[in-house]
Amino acid sequence: MKRLVYITRKEHFNAAHKLFNPAWSKEDNEAVFGRCANENWHGHNFDLYVTIKGNPSEDTGFIMDLKKLRDVINEHVIEQLDHRNINMDVPWMSGKMASIENLAMGIWDQLVPHIHHGQLHCVKLWETHNNYVEYFGETLEE
Amino acid sequence: MKRLVYITRKEHFNAAHKLFNPAWSKEDNEAVFGRCANENWHGHNFDLYVTIKGNPSEDTGFIMDLKKLRDVINEHVIEQLDHRNINMDVPWMSGKMASIENLAMGIWDQLVPHIHHGQLHCVKLWETHNNYVEYFGETLEE
Amino acid sequence: MKRLVYITRKEHFNAAHKLFNPAWSKEDNEAVFGRCANENWHGHNFDLYVTIKGNPSEDTGFIMDLKKLRDVINEHVIEQLDHRNINMDVPWMSGKMASIENLAMGIWDQLVPHIHHGQLHCVKLWETHNNYVEYFGETLEE
Amino acid sequence: MKRLVYITRKEHFNAAHKLFNPAWSKEDNEAVFGRCANENWHGHNFDLYVTIKGNPSEDTGFIMDLKKLRDVINEHVIEQLDHRNINMDVPWMSGKMASIENLAMGIWDQLVPHIHHGQLHCVKLWETHNNYVEYFGETLEE
Amino acid sequence: MKRLVYITRKEHFNAAHKLFNPAWSKEDNEAVFGRCANENWHGHNFDLYVTIKGNPSEDTGFIMDLKKLRDVINEHVIEQLDHRNINMDVPWMSGKMASIENLAMGIWDQLVPHIHHGQLHCVKLWETHNNYVEYFGETLEE
Amino acid sequence: MKRLVYITRKEHFNAAHKLFNPAWSKEDNEAVFGRCANENWHGHNFDLYVTIKGNPSEDTGFIMDLKKLRDVINEHVIEQLDHRNINMDVPWMSGKMASIENLAMGIWDQLVPHIHHGQLHCVKLWETHNNYVEYFGETLEE
């Protein structure tokens, strides 16, 4: 019997962004996004939780070495987002709204090719004390 | 491909309650509920997390505007519970035990008619630092 | 050289209260205290931090055994406040407004006769995530 | 209609451990486990969340009395782990790597025979501010 | 005997900034400020704690009504910083380095004329999970 | 006018220790230290806050560059305590009781020779969720 366990690593980054749809007028952006549309940007301390699932190895007791998970998250996510402007400095967010929904899906896509032990289960991203987003790699049936 | 994402908004309220079954004697209430049966009430800072799931809009990057979710939670839940007595002041808790299990299901029922973008996924309610309840709208098969 | 060190123990309690001055009309109470004047009470999870200062013993490394400090706080404070109504159930708060300012000074007065190793330095009391009070035993010169 | 609700109780314990595979050389242990292989041990404040699911009783509003859940967790888990050495002092961890993955599964096995109201749903264990593990009783299909 | 008590209110704001001295070259800025000098900005969730000291009123139990303190902080600080760019959008930070040290002193200067009950005691500002600044209105003797 | 500001940096480490006075019998140690005397050790996640006070530079807005403060704390404190046994592995704790009071004073002594901008003001050390110690470099007059 192989048991399925979930392990989570937390990292964080600080970044600037704004919510602004360039196809809309300034007035429409302010009506929809309010203060988040401020043209001079605002920013957040983002807390990122990455969850891997799998069966722990008998030799190590690990699903995946958390030091390696930390290094993967840092190389492919934190290095690209920390002390950056999400709208301007991050190629894989270019042309998308800089919402945390889109950011969480983008982080998933960055990580998934680099998880070789266990399987990526969840990307959870806190933007403020009062809101967070989760993505589990699911799609909606149509 | 439409991706399914989960977004959560946190609110809080402060309220009084007691755990007391009026069909039982005072002694039985104290035997079962201990200090929670104190007839002069006690209270808590409740932390409420409401999770919506759905596919983010391309125009906004949002499943549902969190400002609107905040307003729905405030109008239909917080306004009715904050600085109230759950046993005495809340019509939709009347006649029920004021446990967090029942409170979480009651909050679900208050919210579900007002979620029009995405779908209500979870109501999570912290009562103290040491306990919380979650309701996902599930029923038990019999 | 004897060094002065400060040690803090955290405890918590859950209680009901209201802010209501019986010398005033209901309208005046609502005008000043707002929702906190709700006649049917509300409540909080209170976090209490008690700080003792003194010189650690060479034999134990302790200013005061924290297990004993915990027992003093529990006997003289928590036992009297936890799952109680601060206005109705606590003799040493009787006849005073149930504000956290008054509660912190009352807790100081409960503790100070029972601290025999080191000296009581601070009572800090959180009422919600957003406010706390501190009392250091100071008086204002007039 | 019986609704399915999830209730969680948090407890904590402080313990020492090391990650060290006795079948390997000291050098191999250090190469894989780094600082966690320190032969003189290190330790953590562990936060344990135990989740039970079930249908709340009409009489009490409870799935399971949280005071009883607390007592079960304390008797069968905390009493055996708190202020202990996980590698040396805990019979049911003997011969296994002292990883949090293995610890969470061990805690599950300790608890499951003692949950008689509702059903054990999840054991979640935080080891540091930056990592935690979850076990839901699942097995991998082969 | 009038007792001296300290009361603290927490608020928060989200803002963008950069640490960049315009009198220096880009290289010098990067050498001193590292990632914080990113020309496209970064940002934070700032937590602000404002402490007032004074003697509680017998009628209210309050040093100062916390609802009024909240309103003062919101009007004179949060409204001007939340979802703003500290370097570009805040007149009273103009021409100064946007460090949290300078920001805390600026917030003190904004608040002090508006505290009429009790006395402003401390402005404490968290920038990340790992650093905060405090200003008590003190000056260094020379 | 030079203003005096306080800046704090948080770091953390995980370590094992026991409270055991070798001049006493095992029974006396257990009577005084209880579970903390377990001969096979226990451990904690320690949170360390180091506060520096001084006047911010006009050029940088800094009292002391927090990156440098982080490096000083890591080189002289964290490197020596993290994933170690405080009783066995740390030369400057040798021959002292491994209490957090003694540990905080030891950390102060490690840091003070390396603070060249501003002045060391406080070492604050959390051992569990429920207790912490502070040392401000003060001595008791005799």
C-alpha cells in the first residue's frame, strides 16, 4: 500500500502591479478596478504556498526534498517576481490582466515542468491579509 | 480551455453566544457544554473565509470582483452577526444550537442566493485560535 | 553585574461584554459606543500578555518559572474571565465601564500581589485583530 | 437531508528530531539532509490540525464534542510527542525516518481507532513557518 | 491617582515605492539598494500601529474613542498612502528617500496635530514579515 | 534636529535543548523543569527580533542597511544556533542553563561588537507561541 501525502512549501515576494485594461478608457478602468487602477502602481507582499503530492520514499521519508522544491520555486518564480513590476517586468504575464487569479495560473505553468518527484497539486497565493487564490490545475467542462 | 480557479475573501465579526439546549436541565447543559453553557453568555472574534470558484474573465482577470464579494458578505452576513448575540439577535439562527457548525451552514444559506459570478465553494469559520469549521455545500448519502 | 531581563507569557480567554454607561440614555450610549452598546452583548477572543522583569537565577536560568507564572495568571485572571460576561460575572469589574483600558488595569491589580520573583512590568491585552491596550503600572503626574 | 460539515481542532507540541538514515554513511546523510542531519539533534514547535467530518447532531450542534477531540489528541498524540525526541522516545516512529510526512501518517494511525463520532478527515502538521504536510488517509493506486 | 494607559489601533495600506537616490548613478543605487532600486517599482502590504497614551475617562473607560482614532488615521494617513506610489503620489514624502524610517516619521507628523485626547506615543510600521520601524517622537541630543 | 528611530529585523532558527542543571539529581531536575528536563532533548522554532536605534541617513533613509543587519545576525547568531543543540554545540552557551533568558543575553553579547551604525537596542526571542524574552542591555542597580 502506497500512501498519498501532500507537502507544502511557503515562499514570498514583494511586487508592484496595477489592474488596468488598456482596451478601456481611464474612467472605465476606475469604475471597475477602483483604487487598484492607480496609474502610478501599488504593491503587495505576496505569500506563495506550493503543494506537491506523492508517496514518501522509504529511504528519506520525503515526497520531494523541500530544499530542492525551494530552489525550483526560487529559480522559476521568485527570482522573476520579487521586487518587480508584474505588468512590466514579467514576460509570462505580459498581455494579461495582473490579477492574482492570472498570476496563480502563471506560477502553476512556470512550476509544472520542473516537478519531477511527486506531482504539483496546488498553487495558493495570498495578496493581502484578506484575500487569496488557489489553482489546482483543473479545467471547467463545457 | 477554461481553467477553474478558487478565490477567497476574509471578513470578521465579533459576537456573543452560548451553547445551551433549552430542552435540557441546566445541569445537563453544563455536563455537555461546560463553560460554553454560561447563562450570561461569552463571545468570540470570528474570522470568516468565503471561497468562490469559477473561470476568470479575460477582460478583468477576475472570477468575481472581490469588492462585490466583500459587499455581499457584509450585507448578508456581517451586518447581521457583528456585535450581536447569535442566540437572540439573528433570525436565521433562531431555534438552532449556536454552534459554529450550525453557524457555518447558516452563513452558506445566506450567501448562496447572492453569488451570481462563479459558484460558492466553501464557508470557513474560525471561532478561536484553536478551532474552525468548513462547509462545502455537501450532503451525506443515506 | 546583574542583568535585567523581561519575560512574557501569553494566555487567552473568551468573554462577552458591552460598553454601556447606565447613567446615560440608550440613545446617548448608542451615539458614543455604537454597535458596542448592543444590549444583548457581543464578545471577543482576548489575548493576554503578562511581562515580568528581573535577573535570571544562575541555577535555573529563570527570572520566574513560566509554569508558575502560567498558574498565577490562570488562577487569578483567566479562571475569572474565561467564558464569562465581563459586566455581570466579574466582581472586580463591577461598577466600571467594561473597556479594555479598565480591564487591563483590573488584571494588573489582580496579578501584582502574586508576583514574588521578579516584578510585574506590563499587562498587554488584545481585544480584536485591530486593537490592544498596555498598562505598565504608571501614573500621571498632576 | 443530512449535511456534511468539517471541524478542525489545533494542538501543538515541541520536539527534537534529526533526519538521518542509519544505513548510510555520515557523508551521505549530510549530502542529502544537510543541517537536518546534525547528530546532536535540532527541534521544532509543531502545530497539529486534526479535521473530523460528519453531520452535526440536532441536540448539540456538534459533529463531535471538541473537548473530547482535544482529549483524544492529547492522550494519543501530544502526550507521546511533546518535549520528546521523535527518533528515540516514540515507539510508533521507531525504525522510520523522522520526516513530517512519516510523522503525519503515524499521527493518523494513532488517532483513527479513537474517532467514534464523525470520521477522521485530515491530519495537517506544520513543522516550521515555511512548510507543512497533510494526510487524508488516501492511498495511491498502482 | 490618574493611571497612564496605552491604546493601539492597527490599520493597513498597500503601496508601491522604490529606494532610489536621484543624486546618484543607477549603478550606485543598485550597489546600495539592490533589488529595492528596481526602476519599475515594487510594493508592500504595510501594517500600521498607532499608539496613544493617557488616562481613561471614567464615563467611557476610553483614553480616546478608537473609532475616532481610526477615522483620524484613515483621513490623514491611509487615504493618502493606500494604493499609491509613495515616491510619486504623496506630497509629504516628496524629496525624501521612501524608506520606512522616513515614512514612519512622516506619518507621525501627519497624525500629531489631530490627536486631542491623550498623546501620540508611537507609530510602528511593518513593511514585510521580517522588518518594522518604530518612532516615538524622540530626538537625539548632540 | 536629529530624530531617533528604531528598526527591527526578524530572523529565525530551529534548535534542540534541554533544561537540566548537572549539579542536581535527575529527580530535582524533573521537579523544577518538568518535561523540559527530558534527557533526550526537545526543541523549538525560535523567532529572533533584533532592534537597532539611531538617526536615519539623509542619503539612504536608513539607520543601518537591513541587508547588512541580516548578514551580521546570520553570521554571528543564526549560523551558530540553527539546526544545533544549544547545550552541546554552542561554545558561548557552554556551562550555562539553556533558558531563553540566557540565550537572549548571549545573543546580545554576540551582536553588540558588530553593530557600527546606530546602536543595539533590543534582542527579543520567541521560544513558543506562548512565551518570549527581551533584553535591552540593562543592568540592575544593587
